[in-house]
Amino acid sequence: MRVSLASHVGRVRDLNEDHLCVWDVPGRPDHTLLVVADGMGGHQAGEVASRLAVDSLRRYLAKALAPDAAQADLARRLAGAIRAANRKVYRHGRGRMDLAGMGTTLTAALVAGDSLFLAHVGDSRAYMIRGGRIRQLTDDHSLVGELLRTGSLSEAEAMAHPQRHMLTRALGVERQTAVDVVRERLEPGDRLVLATDGLTALVSADEILAAVTNPAEDFDQVAARLVGLANLRGGMDNVTVIVAVI
């Protein structure tokens, strides 16, 4: 698997509160974890939340994905890792006044041989590109996401909606959180894209498809090109992208 990744503070924010991870699971040579997280909260609390969530996820999975772990259990163990990260961020925020109310989105993709296990909370996204088409694998846990699913908004209207950043679910905000879990069968040549909303609020799915499948594009630079496109359009938020080719 080849991976291209990039993260940037954007053109408006002073601090990058996004966090990303590409991690080859120890003892599982065909298992790789891809994660993006978009933190929120005042005075650096978002940066703390996203980093803490990703670190907690890795520590949990380092034990849960031991070499003898059965693949049938991977979805359950990944969801358990997300719930453990939620508890960690929640307790940390409750323990310090300057971090009160912090939280983060988290989208984690575990590539395990020819299977993809995806666990997700918030409005960061995961896409699958196959056969020249792009498909969003995650639902946005946001007000605008709910309006899209009910047909009350078009994609174009959603990208310009003034409340598009209002989340309905995030990691670390409540003691417990629901986790969306998806399993997909992978094929050679599939492309996975994980991104925070700093990209998807400014760059459409069709534009992501065109950039990732452009044969003239240097693959190692494709994530940076997408980040650059978001910044050209204002860079109103931190921007983080992971692109992986199976």
C-alpha cells in the first residue's frame, strides 16, 4: 500500500488542531491503521483532544490486535478502541478547567489484508475510489449532514451552509458515544481518502476524484495538492488528508 499525506494549519487559524496517523500494526504485517481527527475547543484544547484520541486509539489497538486476534473480531475491537478513546478525552477534559468542553472528530480505517474496517465519529470523511467513481463511506454527524440525508439540502447548498460545522456527535463531549462501523472488501487499485472538513467544505468529491486519479499527478504529492486547493479557496480551517492506494 502506498500512502500520501499532508496536514496544514490553513490560512485563518493560528494552530493546527487536526491530527493524523498512519501506523503499521506491530506483529500484523498486512494491517495498517489510517486516522484523521479534527479537534475542537478553546485555547489549544482541540489540539489536545485530537492528539489524545489518536494516541489512545493506537495504544488500545496495540493490545487488541495481537497476532492471534481473529479477523472476525476486528470491527468490534476497532469500535472498542474508539469508545476507549472517547472515555479518555472525556475524562481529560473534565479534569482541567482550560480543557473543559473539548472534543474531536475521529475517522479510523484499518486495512487488514483484503478487508477494510472503518470506525467513525463526527464530520471528517472517508471515501472509496474504484473504477473511476468516488463513494463516501461515512455519514457526517452534523446538522447539515442530517439535512442532506433527508433531502432538505443539495451538496452545493451544504458546502455553503452557515451551520455546516455544527456537529451532532463528537468524541469526548459525552461520557459515551455511538460509533459508526463499516466493513468493505478491498480490491487492488482501490484508493482510500480520509480528510477533515477543512478539505471537504471547500473541495467537492468530484474534485477529489479528479486529483487522486490524475495519471499526470505525482502520487506522493497528491495529498499536498488537495490541501493546497483548499488553501487557495480561503483555507478557512485546518486541512488534513490521507490518500492510500491498495
